[in-house]
Amino acid sequence: EPNHAIAVLGPMVGKVAEVISQRTAALGVPLLTLARTATLAGAGQWSFRASLTDADISHNLAKVAVEDMGIRRFAVLYPNEPYGMEIRDRFVQDVREAGGEIRAVAGFSPNASDFSAPIKTLLARRKPGAPDGSTPDDLGFDALFVPGSEANVKQLAPQLVFQDVVGIQLLGTNSWNSPKLVADVGTSIQGAF
């Protein structure tokens, strides 16, 4: 048949993917989606997800950070919206299950351009280093998880440096996966994972 689809590619949005997966399953047409939603896992033999779920990302990131990188003390700076709060909660749980400790948590508006208030919240446990500079400040955490967008990170990274939040491991999600991010932000996210 000239108009018969052999497969459907997309969609990327979870709720739409759920509806489309039901329809394609009823038609016996395979669906390949990039949606991160976990509910497609039980959609049957016709639905395939080509991306990690938020639960996969959080679990694996926490496990690698604690077990492979040896990080024990974490802070979380998350966008205060449903996605940010959901992955914040998952990451906090996953870090604790892996043997790490959450030392600070702060939220920010997804449209924020000034991160000074949430950064100050994260630094409440900061202990100054030696006056002669021989010992650096102890920020109270050794890694900062930021599940924000590329735009958030572009705004946040220079402000972290300005607030002297340096010498820690930055952790993010696949939303940071952009060559343009590195080009725009430069060395302030050097070594981010």
C-alpha cells in the first residue's frame, strides 16, 4: 500500500508519546520515540524508547558519582518546576541509596538569570579556608547536581565562579549535551559530568 507507514518516529513529549504508542500498538506499527517518560516501558511489543528515562539518568549519575568518583557530599540546584522537582527527588533518593549525603538543596525559577540567592542557600555550610590560602574554603559539598536546561547552565556557570563555587564536580543531565554550551560557557564547566 502506498500510504502504509512501516514505523513512526517521534514524538519527544511523554504525554503525546503515550497516546501515540497506544494508537501504533493497535495498528501493529512500531513506534520509536525519544520521550524520556518511563510509562512507555510497558507499552508492549510495538513501542521502543531511544533515550534514557529520568530515573535511569538519576540512578546512573548518582551511582557513578559515589562509587566510581568517590564523591560523598552533594548539593542540588534545580529548576523549580515539575521536571526539576521530580528529578531532584529521584537524585536525592539515588544518592542516599548509593551511600552519599545531600548537604544542600535550592531551587530557582526556570527563567532565572540571577542565581545569587539559591547559590547563597547552597553555601550556608561554607567554612573558610586558611587566611594564607594554603587551605581552600570547604563549601560543604563536593559535587553540585544541576538538572537545568542548557540556557540555565549558560546563566549559572559564570555566577558559580563569581561566588567562588569552584573545585567541585558539576553534574548535569542530558539537557547539557550541547557542543554550543561548552563554546558559550568555556572553562567554567570544565570537567562537568
